[in-house]
Amino acid sequence: MKISYKIIFTFSLVIQTLVSIASARQTTTVTIPYGKSNSIVYDLKAGTYNVYHGKTTLFSNITATFKIKDLAVATTDNLYRKYASSPVNDGFGKGEKYVVTHTGNNLPKIEQVFYVYPGREFFLTQVVLSGKKLSSNSIIPFSGNIPAVTGDARSIFVPFDNDTFIRYNAKEFKAPFSNTSAEVGTVYDNTSRNGYVAGSVEHEIWKTGVRSTATGEGNRMVVWSGYTEESVTRDNIEHGDVKGDIVRSPKIFIGYYDDWRTGMEEYAKANRIAEPPFVFNWIKPTPVGWNSWGVMQEKLTYEKATKVADFFADSLSAFRTGNTAFIDLDSYWDFMLKGGLEGDYSKLKEFADYCKSKGLQPGVYWAPFTDWGWKDGPDRKVAGTNYTYGETWTKVGKGYHDIDGARAVDPTHPATLQHIDLVIGKLKECGFKMIKIDFLGHATAESTHFYDPAVTTGMQAYRKGMEYLISKLGDQMLIYAAISPSLASGRYVHTRRIACDAFKSIDNTQYTLNSVSYGWWQTYLYNFVDADHVVLNNESEGANRARMLSAIITGTFITGDDFSVHGQWSARAMQWYQNPEILAVIKNGKSFKPVEGNTGQNASELFVQKIGNAYYVAIFNYSDKPKEFALDFKRLGLPPQKYKVSEILKGADTDLNVKLPAADAALYKFEFKNQ
């Protein structure tokens, strides 16, 4: 009997295929390397994985879960699993993408995705659901155990925004303990600084929460998309449903670092890579200047504002970066209009032209997603449109979204967008070179109904509104965000205020520096972060010095005193703000790093930054009594070298055992001595 070679070849292929399938079924673990000596080991049989550094366990028993309609599904359920890998080359560099696919009866296809890179000490993970007309408002891409954290264990509460004078909080991580943080969480030992960092690097669709818990049975970190909490995200309804044939969680950053501060900086940089700026990149020098809200507030007039411009031109002529400074009109600039927002802007343009004639850059302010007059009823016309305000209000159940005295307007509504056309068009015609945009958190509210039916979540609405606004602004102005989401605003603005309003007192200084102590890493997400208007007024010299230094170490310098009249504030500004050593630090434009991370809701007292070949150490005494500080080079991160040491603010006292008066601050510069 003859057997054809074709039959033999086909039979051989079948046998090879069956052997391959059997081998695949016998492969119960997948090892995924990343960074230096790190690996993810995935158990295909159990639907869980562990993360290792060498042989040391970093995270264990990690799962993912999602909710589809009212059904909760976990990767540990009775599902069939397979994996595949492929090369990836993106903003993070060349790496590998691993996909573990889970399938089960009557379920969408579930993909657990891992992005790993040999040059990165973190990995990104994501859950992707595929099917027909899917809808979910909760996905947990990462839920895993962490080992015991010894020493001075801490878990930081990171706010969603900088509204209502909310504070960061480095809480003691000791069982029984639970902490939920917005978008990112970290657990670390402040003594050794070893720590875990987990958080979302994408914010265009979901709000994300990170919960860290410590119990008698162990510690755990959980990252979930679909987080809302009224005291944090300002929402009083559940997260909106994300809909489509494909529903993705955001990509989640997971890392372990010898220094948790390095991990947070890497996390910030990862956000900027994952969601590149929509706004044009600011390549001009660090912004400095003045904002009217510091002291003038509702007393702002054309005459007072132009006198401030005169003071900057005549008496603060050296307070510059790039040969200019901004003179920014905050709220109440509309007093200069005739006939309201649809009226005559000639006086406003006259102010802008006057600033330019003095070699200064004019700035302005606006809150595009709020209705401040909502108590006067819904029938008021929205300027620049044929709509009423009542038609634009963001709907939340049977009510609306009210916070800070303002009512949120739907960022997707045509009236909101046409109103932006009118106001931004007029401000650009006036020639403004900077805009401070405020109360942006109103645009992130979850709603029971958006005008645009394709928008179903607060972050989708924020993206639509902000992209429209930034497109209209173009590249004419420096764009500064005041009250705003901490992470989601990175795509849209050049500068973001690190905290809520701050003015002049030592308490204001500590409040601002609480946000710098635990949010300084945002300096790598934005071009700049800002400490708000620096007001000297009639405070003590020490309190003035501390407030000024709080701005300098945050990264920019916007003053706020009423320089249209003379006082001790103007004399001190003339002496301090034009100090070349101070200006050199400002020009660097980056936040200082906190030395300690165990101050709870208070601020670190020491901050450090390397600029060129020098190290700068900022020291604050927030108390009402003198205090001594012994500077420890190792703790500060200064190499053990011989230094030339100078104190910049007072120009004296180079003893490393620093004694600061009550409510005061000092800035030390350490320069390498020639051997």
C-alpha cells in the first residue's frame, strides 16, 4: 500500500500541533523580566502573579477584577487562560508587551496586559475587555499583597485636587489601617526610605483610587478605576459607566524603590510620557510676576493695576527671568468692561498695552466651567450664546454640582463652548500673554447626563472641555491652573498651583509646604508648579522670609502685595526679590525635594535641591519658638565632600548647627571646595 508524502507531512503537522498544545497546557507559569533584576511570575493555572526583585518578593498574590453590569469577575475565577508576547516601542522605550487572555462562558474577552522595559524599574498593567456593547464603572487592574513595612512606616493620602484647603497626609501605616488616596498611593519606611508606588498614568476616562491596608494578616495595595468619594473627588454619585465594544482600564504604574521619593518622581515622569501634553510646550524661562488676588482682590482697578506695573518697571526692574515679568489680573477684571462680557473691552486692552510698554507681560484670569450667579435663577442668558444657564448646569441626580459657591456647567454643552469662544477670543484680541484658569475641578464632576451622549464620565467631560479651551487659547499665553485636578491637568497647562489659596502667614507657608512635601514630584508632570501669590504685607521679617522661600522652593515666584501703595512690603521686595542668588534658584524652575516624609498633615522642615554644581538646603521653623537644626549630610543626600557654605537670605551664619528664630526660614548653598 502506498502512502502519499502529502498525507505523511499533514499527519506530522497535526502531531506537532498537538504536542505544542500539550506543552502550552503544561506551562503553568510565565516569567516576565523588567528593569534590573525584576520579574513578574504569572501562574496561568491560578490567575495570580507575584513580583520579585531577584529572589526578594515585592508583591504577591496579585489579582485583577472588573464589574460588568452587576456581575463581578476576577482573574482567579474558573477561566481558560493563555498568553502571548510582542515587542513594543513607545515613549517609554523599547520593551515587551505580554497579554494574558482569560475566556469563560458568557463573558467578554478579558486581557490582562503588562508593559515592561529593561531600562525602567516599574511595569505598567492594564485590563482590557472586548465584546458587544460593554458597560462598566469599576475595574481593579491591580490588587496585591506587600511584605511587612518596618521602621517608620507611612502611607500618603494624595488629594484628587487642591480645593477646600485639603492636605496631603503621611499617615502611620500600622494595623489596623486603611487609607484611600486619589490616583496614586505609596507605602514606605521613612527611615530607610524603601517604598512601594502604585497609581494610574492615564486620566482621560477614569478616576482612580489606591487603597493601602494593614491588618494582622498582612498588607495590601489595591488600585481601582471608578473611584468617587465626595470629600476627595467631590462627587456624590457613583462613577459614570464606560461604554463600548472595548473597555480599557487606565494603565497602572507599579514599582518598588530604594527611595520612595525617586519612585514618585518616576511616576510623575511616566504620567507625562503616557499622556503627552496637549498644550504647547513652554520653553521660555520660569515665570515670575504679580497677581492681584493676593491683596487687592475685589478692589482691583485700572489705576491700581497700572501703578503696580510702574512699580515693577521702576523699582523691581531686576526681578526678571528672560527680561520680563507677568502682571496678572485676577477675578474682578470685568469691572474694566463696559456692557459686560459682550461689551467694550477697550479699557482692558489699554491695560495690556500699558504693561507691554513697560516691558512686562499682561495676564488675566477666568473660570470657564462655573456659574457664579446661579442663585439668580436658570433663565439668565449665557454670554455669546442663545442658551440660558439653566440649560448648561451639570446634572447630578435630581440636583446639580455646587462647590465653592459656584455651580458646575457641563463642559460638553454648546453654550459652554460658545461662551469660551467669546471670552477667550476677546482676551486674545486684548493681547494677554498669560491666563490663570480656575475652578477646573467643576468640569470633572460625574453627571447623570452630559449633553454629548458619547461622554459618560467626569474625566471624559474634563478632557472635552479642556481640549476645546486649550485649542482656543492656542500658543499666545502661558496657561496657569489654580484649583484643578492634580494629575489630569498635566496635559493642558504649563503651570499648576500646588495647593489652595495661600497668602502671608507662617501657617499659610506650612500649608503650602505640606503640598510640596508630598506633591513636589508634580514638578516632573508640569513645566512648573507654583506656591500661589506671595504676600509680605505687615508680617514679621521672618514670616516674610519663610513665605518667600516657600515659593522659591516650589518652583516659580508670583507675588501678591499691593504695590500700588508703599509699605514695608515694597521695601523688602526691592531688597529681596532682586537678589541674584535668589533669581538663580528661581530660574532653575524645579521643586525642592523633602528630606523627611513623616510629618502627617504638616510639612517637612528641610528641603534639598541640586542646581548645577551646588546643593541648596531650605530650612523652615513653623513654630512660635526658636529651633535648632543639625544638618546631616547623609540624610540630606549631599556627598561627603568639603564645601564652601553660605546662607543666601541673610547673607551670614554658615554654622551647620542652625538655630532659627520662631517663624523664620533659611536657605543654605553648599558649593564644592577645590581640593
